[in-house]
Amino acid sequence: MLRRQLLKSSVLAWPLPYAAGLAHAQTYPTKPIRYIVPVAAGGGSDMVGRTVTERWGRVLGQSFIVDNQGGGGGVIACQNTIKAAPDGYTLMQGYVATHGTSPATRKLPYDAVKDFTPIGMIGGTPNVLVVTASLPVNSVKEFVAYLKKNPGKLSYGSAGPGSLTHLTMELFKLQVDSFMLHIPYRGIAPAFTDLIGGQTQAMFPGLAAAVPHIKSGRVRPLAVTGTQRHPQFKDVPTLIELGYKGFDAMQWYGVVGPAGLPAPVVKHLNETLAQVLGAPDFREKLSVEAVEPLSMSPDKFGKFIIADIARWTQVAKERKIQLDS
């Protein structure tokens, strides 16, 4: 009896919003959770979302309903997420476009920081600097020397204006002080077609998209982004170890909800997500997309988003990249 009275009095001493959130968290979740993926079904981002939610649902004891909302570069999905009730039953898979490169290069109808509650990181895959196999270079040093000997003669492809593949190469150009013409494509597949054919000479795709072309020998990897070499390509150095700054960037995936999610619910979601990310079979499953699990607290993930936006905003400002919304 005394224990119940003490518990009741301590709950009453908490701020009312927190106490209400705690009561909600003690029963949450009691129904399926909608998980918005801001791309069409199929492809790496969708696979990551479905792999996560399948296992996460088992840990939480409730199913997830994956809701693919492609279009507008993630804008539609973001708008629907921030309009949802902040009760933990609508979550979204935020990623580098919705919460990184797009806020840095476009005027958006949402605030990537203020309109969302960060829940946790899922993981990331590096970008890789690749060149067409016919280019006579085998290292970043040789590539930079070739660029300087052939000013204005090389071009690079990207998955589109303002994409991570675009901004990463612009960051590289800034640091090596050399020019390459940007050729934007509607997606990474056609960009690879022209790279392999020699119409462009270099690109900074996500590693997952590059793996089959690297293994076939049609493109040559020179370096990867990130803080450490990728386990699938241990002989390919990172740009950081080669002395280039700011290349800890990656193609990342995380989970966010609408602003105002109760802190106890966020804590419960983060802790259960961490359980999923820690399973060895989960790491093996994501290796298909060259994604490495990366668990973060909500606070750390929120700071990561802010830093990523700041990074690409600076690059966009220096390269005068500002796109229409």
C-alpha cells in the first residue's frame, strides 16, 4: 500500500504532459503503427524500411503498416507525417534527402528540425568515388592530377540536382580546386549507364548502387566517404584518411515522428529499435544494401540531423546551388 501511494505521489509531482506521456507509454502500442517511407515501393530505402519494421514489430508486439509515399522528393511524406497526431502511431523513415540535402538546397513546406521528433538512426552506407574503367587513374591522387592536367574536359553524373551524389562531388571539387561539368540525371541508373559508356568520367554514388558495377570491373572505386573503410572493400581508402575534410557524410536512414511526441514514447521506441539494430542477422540482412546499422539516442540523432543540414547548406552556399521547391 505504501509503495502504491509513493508511486502515485511521485507521478503527480511530474509535469502533467510528462505524466500523461508516461501513462501512454505504459500501454503503447495498442494498435498497428503506420510507417511512412518517402519513396515508391522497391529499391534500397524501401527494403531498409520493411526489414526494420518486420523485426521492430515483433519486439514491440504490434505490427507496422508500411506506407510508401513517393513524390516531391519526400515532401509529400513529410507533410503527411507532420500533420499526424503526435501519439506514436505515425512514424516516418527520414533520410539524407528529407533531412539533409533537400533542406540545404530548396525552400520546403516543412522545417526538417522543428516539425519532427527524432527517434533514432537506423544506419548508413557510404558514397564511393568511382571513375569509368577507361580513365587512366587508379587512385585519388592520380585522379586529381589528371583533373588538373585536363581542365574543363571531364564531367560527372549525379542522380539529380541537389542530390547527395551531386553535393558530395561539389564538396570534392571545392577541396581539390578543380572543375568538372555536372550532368544531372533522373536517378542513379541512367547516370551509371553514361558513366560506364564513357559519356561522363566520374560519380559519387551510394556504395550499394555501385557494388555490381565495381565487381564487374566497369567502374573503378578510388575512395569512400565515412570514418572507416567499408568491410566489403577493405582495400579502398576513405577520403578522410587521405586528408580530405568533411567526408564523414553518408547515405543514411533514420526514424522520425511528428513534433511533440511524448518523451516516454520516444524512449520506448528508441530502446526497442536499438534491440533490432543489435541483432547479428539484421546486420547481415542490411549488408545487401551495404548499409551498416548505427544506433543513436534521440538526442544524438537530432544533433546529427542538424549537423548534416549545416554541412550541405554550406556546400550549397559556396557552390551557389539553390533549387526551386
